[in-house]
Amino acid sequence: MSNIVLHPGTPIKIAILAMGGQGGGVLADWIVEMAEHAGWWAQTTSVPGVAQRTGATIYYLELLPEAAAKAAGKPPTLAMMPTPGDVDLVVAAELMEAGRAMQRGLVAPDRTTLITSTHRSYSVTEKAALGNGIGDPNKVLDAGREAAKRVLAFDLQALAEKAGSVISASLFGAIAGSGALPFGREAFEETIRSSGKGVEPSLRAFALGFEAASKAPEVPAAIDTSRPAPVVPDRVANPEVQKLLDKVKAEFPPVAHGMLVAGLRRLIDYQDVAYAAEYLQKCGELRALDERNGGEAKGWALTQAAAHRVAVAMSYDDVIRVADLKTRGSRFERVKKEVGAKADQLVYTTEFMHPRLEEICGTLPAGLGRWLENSKGIGGFVKRKMEHGRRVRTGTLTWFLALYALAGMRRFRRSLLRHQIETAQQKDWLERVVRLVGKGDYDLAVETLHCRRIVKGYSGTHDRGDKRFAALMKAADELAGRPQAAVTLHQLLEAAMADEQGRQLDAQLGMLLKGNLTAGNQLARQAA
């Protein structure tokens, strides 16, 4: 039985928000076909988003019993766009799309049933943000509890993958299991069978979605956003790596073991075992410094921060790393899985390549790279040739081999210009940490390590983070010896990540650089 109240002559109104490859159009067509088979009038329209993840396509459907149309004496006039506050059922194929539906006013507390998958597909904004830009999923659920009459939220993507299908099938099952539409389960399943495509996997996904919705609690549970601690193995196959693992267990406090092992894995994958050993050596020096300055009483905060931030700093994103990730077999398999490709189907990924002159110079031997960077003639010519970017298909032999060869250059990485720049910056950063600890500013030194989180990505994203990191390091020097220095630096870090233009950071730095100690202390009080 439907939980949507039908009014004479008023259609059921449905909005579906889905990204490319999720089968939103298939889901809309299934609902229309099912309604028409039951003798209803049905109409679907769609408004495409800007791109794969910058905006989902909205499919809008209106369903009206034929008896209602006959009573009116004429064919019904059905709307082509949803009206805020006038939608009965909203279906979101990804959690943040449910948030967008609420922002648009499509969800109303007196009438709307909201069905959403809780899995995430990160947006461009989240990926490009300075620091951690991932949105809090529980804020969306909290908003849904307030904005909707009823909320059903669970991981429908995982259910679809378990069934070997795509999310449109599990969403169809969730709609059926929710009782939001006045059609029996048999009508839903018969619609899938009549499509004649991927019937068995779709029916399995449908059944899982139906069961999840029919057993869903009245109030969806909060999503666990905690991350499990990295596993510390007892033994590894490679004897050189085993030596590093033994060193971690023998020389570092247990509280840092998980992060250190994660760092070793990251850097071995990024470069080689010798590079991971360099990382462990740097962390060992900071652990010794930590111990000499009462680190045990402070929970080894300096050692833990170093284990995390030094690993990330040493595995900076350069052109070599990007080429490596784009040519991995695991990536091609993941893309095929995401688009739901069958085993006998070919999938080509089109990449947008836009390397700046700085990235090209960074991939050259240090001397040659600096010469090209400073050359107005040849450097300017290269910049003009590359400034528009190009689209390449990494699945083709030519471009795969080109990127594969570029990825193979990691064996030469230590001699390249970019590595020398990064190494010099890391040396300056860690020397600053040592100085601050030596002056008794332990907490400020820890926060200085954490400031490295603002540097991420490559190209323009890295450049913005790099400049703000440099500004934060100057601020750390300015704050040394002041009361609440660590709290103030943390406040500045949050300001640096708050907006794309850096206005908040500039405003707060201005107070400090003018020598306004009162303003600096005020910032500390605000942060506290």
C-alpha cells in the first residue's frame, strides 16, 4: 500500500537525481513503463547536469491514474519540472545529491519521502579543496530528518555491486520496499523482466534494495565516519621491508606504529624501499627529539604528527605519479566497474591533460629544468604550446605507452628538479620544527607539522597550497614564544582552508604581521 496520499486529479510527483553511469534514465523509464502497464498516465522529463560529478541529472516524473483523467473529461496536463515543496518522492543515487535536492526545496516535511544511497562519489570541489574538503555525510542525514516526511538511507551502491548490477536496480527495489508507490512487488519485478537486459542481476539487486527498504528504521542511523587503524603485520615477505618493520616496533612507541606502517606502504608504492627507509630515518630523528622534550607525557604527539605528515609530504603528486596512477590495471578495472561495463565491452577513458610549464620543468634533470624555466624564448614557446591542454584516451596504445614510459621515470626522480624543490622545502619545514621544540614551543611544533596538510594535489591546486603553507610557516616563526601560539596557528590553518581566494587567511595574517600582539592573543581566545 502506498504511503503517498492520492488526491483526486493530482498526480504523484517524483524526482530522481542521478549521475552519469548510474542508470537514472533507466530507473525513470522503468517507473513510467510500470505505471502505463497498470493503466496510468505517466510522463518523464530530464534536466542534465553540467558534468559527471559537478551536477547530477534530474529526472522528473508525474503519474496519474487513468480514472482520474476520465473524471476530468480530458487528457491530463502533466508538468515538466519539479516545483519546490510539491514533490511526493525524491530518489537520490548518492548522498550529497540528496543534500542538493533539499537545497533546491524539493523535499517537504509534510509530504516527501526521501530515498537515498549513503555511499559517496566525491565532487570536484571536495577533491580540489585545500586540506580535507570532504563533506560531513551526517549533516545531510540530519537535514533529511528535518526536511522530509520520511527518510530511507542505506548503501544502495554496495547492494548493487553485491548483486553484480548497477544502482538503478537497487534503487528500484528500495522504492518498491518503501511502499511509496501504489504498485505491488510483482509489478516492479515484471517491469525488470520485460526490459530483457541484465534481468537476473537486476532482480538480485532489486531484491536486496527491497529488503533493505522494507526493514529500514523510522530514523536512519548515523554514518560511522571513523577510520580503522592501519594493521601492523607480524611478518612481511620482503627481507628489506621486514627490517623496516622491525625498526618501527623496536624504536617507536606503539601509538605511532599503525601510522608509520601506513607511511612505509605509501612510500614503497610511491618510490622504493630505500625511499621508505629515508622516511623512517626522518621520523626516528623526530622521535628522539620528542623523547628528549617530554613527548611520552604528551602522548608522543610530535612523533604521531611526523609519522603522518612526513609520509604525505614525501609522496608529493608530480607528473610521474599522475602517469603511474593513470596506467595501473587496477584503475582500468575500477573504471569498468563504475560504469557497469560487461566483460566483453571495451571502455576508453578520456583524460584532460593540462601540464603547466612548471610541471614540465619539474620532470627534467635539475639543471636542464631550471634553464628551461628561466628561458623566455624556449620556455615561452613550450608554455604557449601546452596552455590549452588536450584530451587523450589512455586506453589507446600510443597514449598508454607514453604515460607508461613517463611513469617509469620514477627511477630517476631523485635527480629531477621537482624532487630537489620538494626536498629543500621539507628540510626547511623540519628544521623549523626542531627549532621550535628547542625553544620550548612543543605544541607549536606539532601544529607546524600539521600545517603540511594544506599542500596537496598538483598543478594549480598544489601551487595555491604551497603559497599558503609558506605564509603559515612565516606565521609560525612570528608566533614563537607567544601565549597560545599553537592554538593561533591552528586558527590560521583553518582560515587558510576556508576559502579559495585566501581572504580569511590574509585578514588574520595582517594582524600578526603588523606586530599586533593583542590581535594575535584575540585570535587565540577565539580559537580556544
